[in-house]
Amino acid sequence: MTTLVAGASGATGKLLVEQLLAEGHKVKIIVRPSSQLPNEWNTTANLTIIRKAISDIGVEEMAGYVADCDAVASCLGHTLSFKGIYGKPRRLVTNAVKTICEAITRNRPQQ
């Protein structure tokens, strides 16, 4: 099973990735280029790291990332501060989830 995890560098995302890897799953993660990740993740065979701002990923590109995935998990969130919640990009989580859902729909077989 392959799972895409968006927001894997946060507290919840890191725990989810660790659990999926411990269970032997293949995992793809999308993290900001500046994200700090555990060093062992760089050499983990079942882990693909996509270092890109999720707001810069369009539907077509995202469709490529989710094409071979059996599951997608969003661990995205805003920093709990006034700037983190109301600053730019204000609708990051909403827009990212919309892009992911549209990408999944594009990959769905036509009926």
C-alpha cells in the first residue's frame, strides 16, 4: 500500500509517517523545501520525499503524485498564532485539500 502524506513535517505528520513505515507501507510525503526531517528518512527505501510548497503544486502535478497511491492523508495545519491563522497564505489548507481531491478525481476511472 502506498500513502501520500501532505504536511508530513509537523508533529502529527511525522507520527503518521513513522507508523506507516513501521508497518512496511510505501509512503510519499510533501513537505516545504525548508522543512526539518529526521535524518534517517533520507535513507529510507519506502519513503519518497517531495520538497515543494504545496501551494505551488497544481492539479495536474498532484495527479501524478497520487496516481499510484491507495490512500492520501492531510496533516496540514496553520501555526497557532494570529499571523499563522490570518496571514498569507490564508487558505492554504483549504486550497491544498481542494487540489488533492481534484487530482484524485482526475485519476478515477471513467464510468
